[in-house]
Amino acid sequence: MGGRLAMVSLGVVVLVAGVLAALMSVQLSDSGQRQAEQVTRSVAETLAHEPEVAALVGTRDSDALQPMVEAILADADLSFVTIMTPDGIRLTHRNRDEIGEPYLGSRDEALAGRTFTEVYGGTLGPSVRTIAPIRRDGADDGEIVGLVSVGVTLTAVQADLAARVPLIVTAAAGIVGIGILGALYVRRSARRVTGSYTPSELARLVESYETVLHSLREGLVVTDHRGRIVLYNDEAADLLGLPPAAQGQVSLDPREIDMDAALADAIATGRRMVEETVVTGDRVLLVNQEEARDLSGRRAPERGRVMTLRDRSELQALLGELEGVRTLSDTLRSQTHEHGNRLHALLALLELGRVDDARRLIVASTEERQDLADRLVADSDAAVVVALLLGKLDEAAERGVALELHVDEPTPALPLAPGEAVTVVGNLVDNALDAASTGAEPRWVRASLTRRGPDVAIEVSDSGAGFDPNLADPFAFGASTKPAAVPGGRGVGLALVRDIVAAHGGTLRVTADPTTIRVVLPAPVEAVPA
């Protein structure tokens, strides 16, 4: 493509140079003829008004007039000066043999008293000549006693123009030279931008890019070096609330768009982002942003940044439901196992006739959870969370961990869907049980669900060793120290907790000694005290 552009550019320059050279030649030719007309008119009128010339013409003195004319021809750039009688008989001529011969050319206007100029072919060839009347004594109103014709042959005019041809050629060559340099620059610039692609290949590429750009199910945002959005696709427009994507580039300031302030700032500053979770509106986005690259694959920050956006809202909902089901199934399994153990123990005690011991076992089993069981029946709004916590008591007992629960009465209503509530509370308690069960004695977990003014706080502490310091972000998706083959996956639960909390405008904080995770969620409107 670069070579074709260069050839087109060079062709245009050569054409322009040729047209300019032709125009200059025509202009110089016209200028030379006008100059010849002015010179011949000036000399003719000067001689016609000379009294001495008029007197010599009156006496037909060719011998005196011829030396005078030859002197003028020697000093002036003229081809001929012919003085004649009114009837056209030459008194002077450049060729002395023509003296006394009839003048070849028009004389009528001069005989009428007017000076005129014409182009005529005489004995010396075609010439530009001016004919003026000679009056007696050189007076303006005297009797016409003769005529004077002063001329320059067209051959002489062309010879004068020929001396200027090198100038025209030099100018044209200079223009062509500049054109060649410009064509080389165009070729180099085009190759730097388009590589070795031909125009048809570029057209197909652009068409393919447009098709891919608007078909992607991921959001794509391209910014320039100033941090302004210059290109985005339909998915990005939907995720960020941008105007509908159109063909070609745009220029939008992200800080002037109604989007998450932190995300707008990241776009404007070009900050590098790797798998960062951003909550905007009711969507949870996974964001990456890198410097643009050139055709060779090298980083080109002067070309801006490229951001990709993935909507994790639907994935989060599905993972949340899966985590909730897994948590409830584990809880039910633990309850079944624990209840089975207790039933076996009760049966053995009864068979041995130790009824009092059996009664004390039943009281001890129900006493610690009776309050929560009563709430499960009385408080339908928090039934899911209460049932989950009841199940976790059995799971903790099965794993040899003391689980202490503190739940305000009445049970605070969480601003979460039932599935989200199970995901948040279940994952926090499960991770605490995992940490405590692998730690030293005594093994314990404390979980509380309390009100904090208009908000609801979930706090879980454990006796475990805390988060692995090698994990940069324990809440990142996929971050885990569990073995890869652990059933139910790894590095998902806490990531879902953070996303759900962020999506509902809550906060999440981690402290150590003991390891404590505190989640604060804004209470639903109906739960705010009047």
C-alpha cells in the first residue's frame, strides 16, 4: 500500500510540475511578445517624431537614413527598422539590397495617422512590428511624409525565451525532486502505520475488526494517551452506561460520564488493572487494563490503553447458588451424622437402663440450640440464616470445634436474598471452621449477627493461624491455600462474599489476633427503626 501511495503522490507531483512548466512557458511567451510590442512601439514613435528623420524622408535621402538606422540596430535589440515613403517604397532596410523595393505589410492605419502593431511575415520572416506615421517637421498635425516600421522577428523573441528555459526546467526539476522526497516519506509513513497490508487487505481487516468488536460479549474500551475514551463496543456501552457504540472513533472524558468514580479515574489515568473487581450499579465487573501495543506486539503507551470488562453478576449469582446448595448439603450431612451418633448413644443408654443419663444427654443436646430453634419457628424472615447456623453447630461438633453463636433478638434481617445470605454467612463460618480445625487446641469459632445502628454486622472469629501471608488478596477469585482437589472448588467462597457485600453497598474488614472478618451491611428500609 505504501508503494502505491508513493507512486500516486509522485505522479500527481510530476503532473503538477508539467502543468506549471507549460503555464510558465505560455506566460513567458506572452510576456516576450508584449515586451517586443512595447519596444517596437517606443522606437517607432521616437523616430517618427524626430524632425531630422522627417526632413530626410521628405528628401528621400536613403544614404543619410541608412547609417542612422544601422546605428539604432546596433544599439537596440531589434530585428529591423524600415523607413519608407507614404506609397511604401523602402528608404532603409537591414538588407541594403531591399532598399527601393515595396514594403511588405499593412500601411492603411499608419496612413490614416494612427500607430499600430501587427504580426506579419516579411522578408526576414514572421515578426512583431509597429508602424507609425512620420509627419513633416515632426509635428503632431503635420503632413504625413513617410512611415517607419520597427520590428522584432519571432525567431528573435523565441531565442530570448530559450535563454529562460533552464529556469523553467530547474523549477520543474525542483518540484519533482520535492515530490520524490514527499513520496518516499508517504511510503515510509504508510508502511509504519499499515505494515505490508494492501488497501483491500486493510478494508477486510477493518471490516473484520468491526464485526468482532461489536460481537464480543466482553466490554472493550480503548483510550488515547490523554485518557479519553476513543473506542468502545456495544457490551461496554451496556455495562458502563455509555451512549450506543457507533462506527469510528469518539472522544469522551470518562470523568464526565455517570459511572463508578474509581473506574472513571482508572480509565482517565490509564492505571494498570489485572482481574480487579469493580461494582457499578447492580453489576459486578471484572476489569483488566493494559497499555496498547503496536503491530509488532511491543508496548506503545503513546497509543493509549485497552480495557476489557466482564460482567460477573450472572456468574456470581450461579456460583452463589452453588455455594449455598453446597453449604446446606454439608450442613444437612453434618446434622444427619451428628443426630445419628446421638441416637445411637441414646439407644445404648436406654438399653442399659440408664434413663437419667439419656435424659441429661437429650437436655444437653437441645439446650444449647433451643433459642435458635424457637426463632426458626417464630421469625420467618431470618429462617434461612437461623437454620444454617443451627446446622453449623452440628458440623462444628463433628469437626471438634466449639462454635459460639450470638444473634440479636429479634434476629436482624439481612438486606440479602436467601441464597446470598447463605453464601455470605455459610462461607464465613465454613472458612473459620476450616482454619480452626487445623489449628492448635483449644479450637473455637465465634460468630455473631448483630445490629449496628441502622446497619447489620456479621462478625466471625476463629482460633486458626490466619490467612496465608503469601496470598496478596485472600478475597481474590481463585486465591486459596486448599489442595487443588478439594471437593467443591477452591478460591471461590470468599470472592463471592466480597462481591455480594460490595454489590449491596456494604464493607468488609479483616483483623488479626484472633483472625476476625467483619461485614457491615446497610439494613433494608423496612428494618430501619422509626
